[in-house]
Amino acid sequence: MEQYDITGMSCAACAARIEKAVNNLPGVTACSVSLLTNSMGVEGTAGPEEVIKAVTDSGYGASLRNDAAKGSGMSLSDRYAAEEEALKDKESPVLLKRLLLSLFFLLILMYFSMGHMMFGFPVPKLFVGNSLAIAILEMLLALIVMAINGKFFSNGFRAALSGAPNMDTLVALGSGVSFLYSLCNLFLMTEVAGLWDQEPVNRYMGQMYFESAAMIVTLITVGKYLEAKSKGRTTDALRGLLKLSPKTAVVIRDGVETEVPADSLSVGDIFVVKAGSLIPADGVVEEGNAAVNEASLTGESVPVDKGPGDPVSSATMNESGFLKCRATRVGNDTTLANIIKMVSEAAATKAPIARTADRIAGVFVPGVLAIALITFAAWMLAGEGTGFALSRAISVLVISCPCALGLATPVAIMVGSGVGAKNGILFRTAASLEMAGRIDTVVLDKTGTVTKGEPAVTDIITASGVTEEELLKYAMSLEKMSEHSFGTAIAREAEARQIAGYEATGFEAYYGRGLRADVMGKEVKGGSLSYMKGETEVNKDLAERAGELSEKGKTPLLFSLDGELLGIIAVADEIREGMAEALGELEGMGIKTVMLTGDNEKTARAIAEAAGITEVVAGVLPDGKERVIRELMESGKTAMIGDGINDAPALTRADLGIAVGAGTDVAMEAADIVLEKSSPRDIPAVFRLGRKTLRNVHENLFWAFFYNIICIPLAAGVYYRSFGLSLSPMVGAAAMSLSSFCVVMNALRLNLFDIYDPRRDRRKAHAARDKGKNPESPEGNDDKENAEKEDAKMTVGIKGMMCEHCEATVKKVLEAIPEVSEAVVSREKGNAVLTLSGDPGEETVKKAVTDAGYEVTSVER
């Protein structure tokens, strides 16, 4: 996507005209103009010269963003500085100067027109009893105010002459017609009555609207100034990211530390980072230890300890310690650069909901002009007089506000994207943020998304007379010769317990069955239950334990020493910390969760049960995942969350693709949203932010439509005959100036929203109806009625929960109680929140928990 800076736009009608002109160019596949950032994104094969010509032919200015930077070889940091400068609020200071000058002359005008004529305020002798002199002074003062705000007239009439009237056209016509009508009355006075004959002058004085002409442009300038100030705040997130770019780096060259520009780093360079310094590029720690504050990228304020082998990201701060790192990504490839690119491109795109408002705004101004003409003609035919009819028509012109329509969506999307970026949630486009608010179903890949993606030892069961240390010592001696991930897991467990293995010889691997080797002159064997039954005697108790472990989705590995069974070591891909809680929050939001995996049904079911996922589709290949996504999309908006290359087809197919930041580059390229922190709690946060942003857009659109639907008829005098209600042009201008300001300020409220707070989550009824339906089995459980009855709550304090499996066990026993509809269990909080459909009794709840091996500390209703 090529991005352009656009000048000369004043309202949504301008943006719509530019989009239409550029979209008509051969080779342009998509064009999106942002009134908020005065920018345009263009996709396709059309050249910049053609695009710029189309914009300038429409009456506006255009330039290729960073064109000078590209041509001059400007460094990345300098380019970011240029972009930051481009995002600075340059409009507000100019508008403030215009506003202060306008107010100065307007106050003088109002003093004479209102203060003296209506309330008898003192004036110089020349004007005492001389209405004609006052009228001439009012004309001159109004002319000065209009000249100060001449941009309305130049832009407005130029747009009208080019066949694309905009908001400036409405303002210019409203103010200009008021002035010209008053000027005609002034000429008629002097022609009929003579210069110093006061009686006819006083008669015509009531037909003067010079103060209205000046007041209209001044009040609109007030609105423009407030709008510009508040719009400037919507790009704070992007400007904040641009400021983070490190300027220098300390590299080691020829054994000497040398300070160089951060842009000059190359992949493979060794750089050092001292306490208090920014990390200049993405890399891997080679030497040293430090506490690194990653809040600038992830939003997490707690520093992360880094040591040899750990990754580091550009623009994060070394708070204490010393690091020597090897650069892996530099320049435009760093994490920061990618975040800036994604946020910037998201700002240049347009949400689907915005296009409807833009289409309306495109025909809005011509429609308002037609309504103003009809209003004038209708009141003239009704016999109300030229002054009254003109006042109503002018009120229609100045009260109409296409800007509120045009800004309703982009300001909310911009602020929402900024809130996401601050918390490590990156939206590629405005459409992806909107879609996040409409999702009904979330599909999760198992390995690397629901689970950690690497096996770990979960259980150690020894035979009679064998210690865990002895079992691990021989198992490690055997498994360290293997390249299998199970062997790595066992070696990791032994190292964590500081257990060293023996030297092994004569190693042999029997693919899919087991291993053997000679250790300290003894034969050690290890493998699956079926393999080991043929190699040694396995007693009934250990065989049953192995079966139980398999039922739970774990892989039991049996080991023997010289034909005598040592015990069982169970290995499994553990559920990621916080995943069960995150999925519980999704269920609380009424979002259905489905787990996709290529694993067998038994393993998948066990993991899904522990994580709190009710629907599983197991044994699917990458193309099978894409097929399941297609089927789910037929019944609602579907999001896919994955991390691997094999997830890319499904991520692309889904209504919304979400990639975890620790995943592959292919997955992240295929996704619409990237979770930089790879934290499970970011999953519900995405949809929570999407819903809040979409609700904010709806509020803005309602206000914009409601304002125009109510105010235009009021300004036209529709209610005048029945209720005596009408609006003067000055009141209309004041209302218009505040409408856009209100829309922008409402969007800025998103900055106060806590995306991790589940207390205000709203459950979608249609998602609740779909709960329990497997895409492969159309029938499901409809528990809508039960959901509506789930009002009573009980909070149970529980002691002794240590892991995800503890949470899953407690959840299972509590939900087995008939009166418990749902149990949300948290080991971090040490409690379980029960949703009740009846009264189970405290003793029943306590007994269920204690029988499971945990202690109840409190029960609250």
C-alpha cells in the first residue's frame, strides 16, 4: 500500500470525492482516504504521478508520504522524525490565531448591533441616533471577520465550481448570503431615503444580518479549532511509537566499543546495552544479565529478566545490568518498525461501517443545498417575507454537519487501534478492529496456542524400592541420546532438579516404540507401555496408572534397568498459564470456543477439558482446518487463533485471523491481528476492545444522524407554525461547531477503557444458543433459557490449587453439582465463582471441593 499526504480537505464530502476520483483510475484496486489523519492509502498498479494528478484535478493537494526520505536515502530514525512532524497538530495554532482575531472584531460588531441597538450601551457621538452609520460600521466589521476566515469562501466556492460542494460551501453560502442580503438592504436605504434621513433607515435596520454573517464563520472556526485539538489527541499512540525509535547503538568492532547510528546496524553485529539505555535492535543475548522494561511494546510495566539465549526487542529499556547481544533484526525489520507500519497502515484503511457513512456524506451537501432552496421557496410562497425565508434557508445551510458523519467511525477506530497498540495488540486494518467486535466463534489451534508447544514432565511414578532421582538419572542417561522432544523434556526436568546422568553406549532407537542403551554396564530400556510389556514385566498397578495417564492426554514412558521396571515418567504438552481463565472470559462474553488439532481424539479431549473448551475437532490436516473454518463461518462470524505455518490457510480463510507474537512469520503475515505478548489474557481483550470500539462507532453514528435529522427540520422552520420553534443562523452555526467536537470527544473516551476488565462483558444471546454445537455435528445443546435464569452467584475461597490441572479438577467437581450452572476457577485469586440455577447448599459445595483434595477457606453469596 502506498500512502499519500492530502491537503485541502474540510469534511467527509471532500474525502468521498477524492476516493471516487482515485478509484476511477485504471490499476487502482482499493483507495481509502482518512479525514482524521489527512492521508490516503492506495493499492494497485497505478503510478504515484497518476494518483497525485487525480487528486489535484479534484481540487486538493497530494504528495507521496516519505517521498523525500526515499529519494534522499534518509535514515530510518530521521524518517520517523519526519513522520512524527507530519502528525503534529499544525492546524490548531493557525485556527486559534484566526479565532482570536475574529472574536476581537466580532465583539465590537456585537457591541454595536446588540449592545447599543437593543440595550442602549454608550457609543461615540458619531453613531448616536445614526442607524445608517452603525449599519455601515457593521458591514465593515463583518467584512473584516469574513476576510479573516476567507478560507471557508475560497475552499467552498472552489469545491462548488468543481462540482463537489462540501462543508465549506455550506458555510460560505450561509455567511455570504447573509452579508449580501444585508448589503442590498443597506443600498436600498440610502437610495430611497437619502444619506441622513433616519426614518426609512430605521425601517430597514431590522433586515440587517451583518452580525449573523460574522457570527457564522466565527462559531464554525470555534468548532474547527476544538475538533482539530481533539483530533490531534487521537494520533497520540502513533506519535508515541515514533518517539521510541533508538537513535544510537554501541557496537563492538575490532574489540572496541563504538557508538554508531542505530540505523547502521547489520544482522550479526554484536552490540552492548548498559543500564538506562534503549536496546537499538531485535537480537539475542550473548552475555550478561539485565532487567528489561518492555512496557513500550507490551504494556507490561514489570521488568523482564534477560540472560544468555533470551530474545530482546528494539526500543525496550535496560533498567539494570549489562547485556551483550547479537542483532537478528535491524532497521525496517525490527519489532518496533513492524508495529509502526501496522498501526500506520491501519490508520490509512477504512472500516466497512465507515463506507456507508461516507456514501451518505458524499450526497449530503447537495441534498442540504436542495433543502435550503426548497425552504426559502416554501416560506416565500407562505407569505412570511424575504427576511424570514432567507433566515430559515441560511439556518439550514449552517446547521447541517457532514463532518460528524465522516468522523464518526475513523476517530473511534484510530483511538481503538492506539489502545490496542499500547497493550501489544496490533490491528492490521480498521476492518479487523470492527470485525473483532462482531465475532461469535473463536477457533484455537492446540499446539503453541492453547498449549505451550513443547512437552514437559507432568508425573513421575516409581516402582517399589526406586526413588524419583534414580528413575530420572537412568531415564536422562538414555533419553539424552535421543533427538525426540520427549527426551528433551526429561533432560530438562533432570537438569531442573540438578540430577546428572551417566554416560551411555550402544544406543539404539526403535521408531515409534522405544529406546535402549548400555549405562554403567547395565541395559536401560524405555518406551511406550505396549513396547515395554514385551521387554519386561509390568505389574497391574503401574499398567493401570499408565492407562489413566493416557486417558488424561499424557504420554506415559516406562523405563527398566536390566529387565526390572523402574517406573513411569509422563510427558505432555502443558496448557499455557492463564489460558483456562482467558477461555472462561470468552465464554462469559457469549463467544463459542472450538479447538482444532491434528492430534488424536483422546489427547485433544483431555486438553480441551482441562482448558475449559467444550468443542473439539481432532485429527485434522491444515486443509482440514480451513474446511472446518468455512463450515463455522456459515453460522456466524468466526475468528481463528494460531501460530504455525500450518495455520496460515485457516487464518486467511477466517473472518478474523489472529496470530500470537511467538509464532512463525508466515502465520503473522496471514493474520489480521498480531498479539505481540503471546499472552492468553490478550485473547478476550481483543474482542472486548473490538466490541467497545464498535459500540462507540454506533454511538457516534447515532449522534451524527440524530443531530441532522432533528436539527435540519428545526432550522427549516418545520415546527414553526405548530409550536413556534425555529433557529436563528447564529444558533445553527453554534450547534454545527459543537457536533463534530462531541463525536471526537466521545471517541477519546476509549482511552479510559480497561481492555482486561471482564466485569462489564455482555453475553451475546445468539452465541449462547450455539453453545455445544460441533461443526461436524449440526445438533447441539440450546441452553439459552438456562442462561437467562443464571442470576445467583456464590464465591468459594479455595486453598491448595497449584496449576491449570488443579483448576480444571475443581471446575469439574463443582460443575457436577446439579445446581451449579458454571464455575469460573482461578488459582491466582484462590477462589471459584459459581453461577447458580438453584441452591446447592454450602455443605454440598464444601464437600465436593474437599473430596477433590483441596481446602475451602470461605463461602460468600
